[in-house]
Amino acid sequence: AQSVTQPDIHITVSEGASLELRCNYSYGATPYLFWYVQSPGQGLQLLLKYFSGDTLVQGIKGFEAEFKRSQSSFNLRKPSVHWSDAAEYFCAVAPRRTGANNLFFGTGTRLTVIP
Amino acid sequence: DAGVIQSPRHEVTEMGQEVTLRCKPISGHNSLFWYRQTMMRGLELLIYFNNNVPIDDSGMPEDRFSAKMPNASFSTLKIQPSEPRDSAVYFCASSLSPNTGELFFGEGSRLTVL
């Protein structure tokens, strides 16, 4: 079955520490891949996306993600977390046959940042 | 520039009542989406439109739900009659073109059905 999995429901990191949020997908062919962020009481905002080409993708707010075909993963990273990064992060996929706007979201990872 | 505008932000109603949620997409965006977010089911795509035409409504839960987009600047999601299990945050999002993957979300409408 097609799916996108975020194994970590909640992660806590100290401000200034590095961050990695995991995302795995299960699709017949590599889908389009995305990370979105949702701050409390807000809608979602696109951080970055992967369509093809360079497997290391740079996004907004200092985030990056790496696509690893062999692991069916698209993990999100940030070298130094700021308190304002506290939010919920969603990995999303879109099957290539249906187009990049047909997004299926993972269950999300809530990030808490402690001083 | 104004983002996606949703109204109302909060709605509390009683079971059996009709609920209408409204959305104004970003000007110039050709695609519009309705999502529902709950703790149990996460984010679910209900329906999306391209150029005001419904493309995929397979996510609409049942006949009690209907969505319309009478013009490029307005869409509604209606629930009639509402049930407690419809309680959720409903998001509207728009996109500049059909294949960018970049959706711009509104702040959501939180619906509580008692």
C-alpha cells in the first residue's frame, strides 16, 4: 500500500542543537517529496520540495532535506535550531502520475525547542 | 499581499445544523484545495478544483459534504446535516498552477459540532 511515514510523533531539542526529522515513503515509483511546517493556530507553509536532480535540497528558514532512493527516505535537517522553529512538521508526497498538487501528508512530528 | 482567507475562524454548532465554510484563494491562483485536519486522521484532502472545476472529490466523506467554486475568487464547503464527528479544522489552500506542489494554506476554520 502507498504510504508516507513519520516515525517520530514528538521530538525535543535544545536551542542551538542540530535536528533531523525522519520521513519514509512507500510508493511504486519515487513520488514528488515535500516538507511543510505548521505553527500553532496557523496553516501549513512549504519548507522545501524535491522533484528531481540534486538529492540535497535547500529550503527556507535554514532547512535542508536529503532524498535517499535506497532508503525511500526524505529526512529534514537543520544544523542549529532556533526557538522559533517549534512547530509541527509534515512530510508529504505526491504521486507523479497524478501531479505535484495531489499531496498526501504524513501524521506529523511535533518539535519542541527548549532553551 | 493577502493570503488565503477563510471564514469563519471558529464555528460552534449543534448536530443537524447546516455549516458553510468559506474561502477566498490568492488572486491569480488556479487551483484550490479543501483539507480536513483531525487528531485521529491527520490531514485529509477532501476535494480540489482546477480553474473552478472539481477535479477530484474522492476524499469527500459522504453526501452530507458538498463543495462549490462559483468563480475564481470564492469557494464554499458545506456540511448538511452536521454531525459531531465532523468536528475538525478545515483548511483551504490555493496554488498558482496545477503542478508546483506549493500550496498556500489559510489559517483554517475550526468546527465544533455539539
